[in-house]
Amino acid sequence: MKKLMFMDGSVLLSENPNYGPIQMKREDIVINGKVIGVLKGMGH
């Protein structure tokens, strides 16, 4: 899962603090969907 942040004509993708941000061009990004909720504590 990534978070989009628009900066200086490019897009910075980051969410996990263990990994650094990834700088990409807007035309190279494809969004397949979005998270609308998270279920936790389902016994897994």
C-alpha cells in the first residue's frame, strides 16, 4: 500500500517507515484501487 504525494512534477510514494520514498513520474503510475477501510482483530 502506498500514499501519493504530488511534488515538483513527480509523485512520491511512501507508507512503510522501513522503506524510503520512491520518486516516480506521474505518467508511470497506475492506480488500481484505493483502501476504504481496514479490518483488525479478525483472529488471524
